[in-house]
Amino acid sequence: MKLIFVTGNPGKFLEAKELLGKYGIRLEQADIEVTEPQSDDLEEVAVKCAEEALKKAGERFIIEDSGLFVNSLNGFPGVYSSYVHRKIGCEGILRLLAGSADRSAYFMAALAYGEPGSGVRLFTGRVDGNVATEPRGKSGFGYDPLFIPFGSHSTFAEMSIEEKNKFSHRAKALKAFASWFLKKYERK
Amino acid sequence: MKLIFVTGNPGKFLEAKELLGKYGIRLEQADIEVTEPQSDDLEEVAVKCAEEALKKAGERFIIEDSGLFVNSLNGFPGVYSSYVHRKIGCEGILRLLAGSADRSAYFMAALAYGEPGSGVRLFTGRVDGNVATEPRGKSGFGYDPLFIPFGSHSTFAEMSIEEKNKFSHRAKALKAFASWFLKKYERK
């Protein structure tokens, strides 16, 4: 069955397409314009974006917001990860962490599913790990060259999409969604 | 005459009250809840916030958004200055600038005036200067301990409100607004 992913980020789309394909869900990308609210709460951002997209989308869709939360930086860059990355890049995070003994961090994803006439439902995923001491790898996007998930020695940017999906926050949220979605669909 | 300043920031309120008082405008603080949109454009944020506040406010008001834009950091922290300050503080900006020859930066303020039945009007102000090598002073708020405007050797946090108002982005926007507002009011 078909599903729309509302995103302007080709990296996110490829990861979701690979994972949901395994569940028999055929993902298509749509670039519906949505104004994200300023909020420190990732889940709130995803839900509000989904509610806005719901007004414009004619069919069921998913939309996702995610961020890197570095523990010794009070969760920075967090909800504004994408903006911060555009401005100061991976290099900026490394400079902020220079000399820091605690390099622990986590990625969070908040994935909202929207269905016209039926509302919005939220799924989340989280992966814990460490920030590398230098950028490594060329795959993925954003802070992927910096993030080493627990259970691996590679950064996300050193992994194939399939390998990243074994660890990632986004994959966890997508799996939770896919299980729920397939059950719901099978009932009908 | 009376005017409402929609802000939850007591520092901003005191600066505006001092300055507008000289124009015979009596400022009162109101904490109307407004969801700021995520946008890289300060003026867009101010205008959209004013449009939202306009739906809730029963009388004319001003609302203001401002940010510190560091040139060698591509304008970071910019529109998200307040969030970034909560997370990594002045210390974070200093770490990002460690060893940087170019410490130039500017503060921008976008001030929107809203009047029920008449819409929104935007005023802006900008002050250029440098980022100090360490935090200095206790006055003000946010990045004030770091910012030395051209024409002074003191940071904003080493100045009285009256002195800061001789230089600041906020004061410039407020002055532009006050001149316009008084003319408009006198005509009626």
C-alpha cells in the first residue's frame, strides 16, 4: 500500500523508504509546505506540523522531526538541530565539546502519522551513543558523521542505510509506526 | 498614552519602558501566549507573532524579536538566540569563537506594532560591534555580557539601561516606531 512522507530531506526519505519497504509500504515523497512552530519539545513540533499538513494533504501521510541531544550541552542542538547544523556544522559541535569528558548524546525522532478525517498519531524513537572526536564517513546527513551508537564502532555516516536502520532513532519510530499501521490496515 | 508590550522578558520590557517613556508613551507588560514560527527570518517571526497576538489582544500593542548574529559563525545564533543561550550560554559562543580573528557581530531587532482593526507594521534596528573575549558586566540579559557596540569599550552588560539605549538595536527599532506612532496619533 502507498503512503506519503512529507519531507524536504532526501536522506530521511531514503531511510524511511528502505525500512517501510520491508513492511510492504510503498513510500512517496511530498514537499508540502508546513510552518514548524518554535518549541523546545520535539513531539509537540511533529504533532503541530502534522495537524497543519492535515489541512493540506488529501491522503494519509507521515511527517517527522528529529534532533541530536548532547548531554553535556544541556541537550543542544536538540529541536533546532537542522538550523544549528546549517550555521555551525559538525565542526561547531566538536568545538563546543573540546576537552569534555562526557561525549554522550542521543538522537530522538518524533514521527506523526496523519489521516484525513481521522487525526494525528505520534510515534517516537531514540538511540543513545557518543559524539566522535572527529567527523567520520560520507553517508547520511546532518550530524551522522559525529554519532556513534552504542553497540557499534562506526558513525552513522560510515554505515549503509540498511545498517543505520538497525540502530537509528528514525528506524525505531518507523518500526513502531509500521507495526501499528499494518494492524490497523489489516483490520479494515 | 498607553501601549501594551507583549513579552515575557523583563529586561526587554525595562529597556522599552525607559525609552518610550521619553516619548510620553506609557508601556505596560502583557504576557499573551504566542507560538513563534520556526523561520530563519527575524522579521517574518515578528510579523507572524504580531498577527497571532492580534487575534487575542483587545488593544494596540508592540511585540519584538531579536537576535545576535556572529559573522564568522554564519549568523549563528541568529533567530534562535534565546534557545541557544538557554542551552550553551555566553560560554558556548566564546568556545565557538576561540582562536577566531574575526569577532564581529551584530544585534538585530524586529519590532511589530499591532492595532486591532488596522493590522501590523514592522520596524527594525541593528547595532554592529564585536564579541568580547570574556563575559563582562551584570546588567541586561542574554548575550549582553559579550557584546561591545562600535563606539564604546563597554559591553551592553556593563551599561545602564539608558546607556544601552543609546546604542542598541532594540532602542533603534523603538525610536523608529515611536516617531511614526506619535505622528499617527497626533493626526487623529
